[in-house]
Amino acid sequence: MNKLTNDEISKLDKIIIFLNDNKVFQYEKSYIAEKFNLSIEEYDFLYSKIVDFSQNEFTIGNILDKNSRYPSIECNFSTSLFIKNGGFKQYFKSEKKNNTNKKSEIGQNIIASNVTINNGNIKTLNQERSLRKKSKWDIIGIISITIALLVFLFGDNVCDRIKSKMNNSKSDNAIVFKKYEKKFDLPYLESFPILDKGLFIQHHYGELIFGGSNIIIVKINARRENGEKIEIKKDDNNNLNLDIFTKPYIEFYYKKEFYSMEIETLNYGESFVCKLKKIKSPTLKLIEFDKI
């Protein structure tokens, strides 16, 4: 890999830890870039370095192609072990130390190659160094085979233990999730403001209207009560319309938080109740407003 700054190496570690911890979810790269205060170009550059590193230098999981819209990483023993052992920061620190040792070794080899020894039974410094190097790789080979055997026999248990320890250590420093939940009657033909009043919902004849001055920054998706997909339409006023009689379940992303919104019917469809709450992560693949 090309030479990176300490700040870039630190960001590489943050990104791979996030991808490994959230491997069961698919987040758009724009969301991850925003999470780490990066531009899309900066994130693409760093993610491409992780992909190149995984493919060319050290296997750290099955990472999707660098051009994928939804970056993710498949958990395996090597990935968790790589992170546990210090990640990119430790890797580049070791690589720098190895490069320094190699330069010193080259200088010593030059001196050794110029040494004339009369007794043929005495080895030169260069020969001794070659034997030590061979012994070192023999030890590394034995360790690699042992690790591979352990993964083959106990791979799932080992991976689960590592993940459990990592999750326990992170839970101590985790930010407390602030719950938000509100249930209210949905007025007919009236706009009802929600959250910071930058958004509203409205029961308009057979439609549920979701709009507001900040609706353009929302990412959203919806489904029926039975899991079937619901069509979301955009009207001339840039409001989003859904069939209210399908009792839609909606998830949306707004100002760095995820929310769900459930519509329940009362009196056989004569009135409706809305249940709005904050969620930790979405179960649906959210769509940007301008792509609806």
C-alpha cells in the first residue's frame, strides 16, 4: 500500500471496525462517510485501501468491491484477530520496523560478503543470518498451520468468543441509546408536526401524506403489515404519499437518527393512530428522497 498519514491509518481502523461490527446491515457509503465526517471522495479512497490491502497483502475478510454502493465485510477469524492485534496502526508500525531491520541487514550482508575466512568449516555472518531467517519462517509456518487447524475445528466458537469480548469491552464505553416514543391520533385533513416540526404527517382521504420543509433530507422505505412492499409516491408539492388503508410500517433516517412509524386503524378504518419511535438501526433498505 502507498504511504499513508497517521490520521488516515487511524480512519482505516475506525472504518474496518464499524464494517465488522455492523456486518449484518447494509449502509450506503454516503451514510458511513457522514458518520466519520468524510467526503465521499475521501471515503472512497480509504475504503479502496482496505480492499487492496485485503486482496493483496493480508486476508481480513470478504470485502465487497470498492465500487459497491453498500460496503460491508464478512466476519471470519482473520478479521477479528487482525482488529484485536491492533489493526492497521499496529500493522504499519511493524512494517516500518521490519523495513528498518531490512536496511540494517543489507548493510551487514555487504560487510559479511567481503569477509575472507581461511577455515572452510567456519560460516560467514551472511550464512548464519540465512540460517536464522530460514528457522524463523519454519516457526511461522508451524504457527500458521496450528491456527488454521484451530479455526477448522473450533472456528465458530473462536469467532464468537472474540466477538463477545469485543462487544463486552465496547459496551462499557457505548453511548446510551436515548429512547423516543410517541403515540397519537392522526387528524383528518390536518397536518400534524412531528419531531422538530421540520416534518409533518396527514390523513388525506385514502392517503397518508409525509412532508415538511425538511422532507428532502429524509431517507425512507415502507412495507405492509404482512411484509409486502408499499409503493411510495411523490406529489407536486414534494410530499410523499402512501395508501393509508394498507396500515403502512415506515422507517426513515432524519438528522443522524433512525425512526419507525406505524399506522393502526380504529373503528374499522374510520380513524387512525400513529406510533412514532426512535430505533437503533433500520430493518429496511432506505431510499434517498431524490431517488423516489
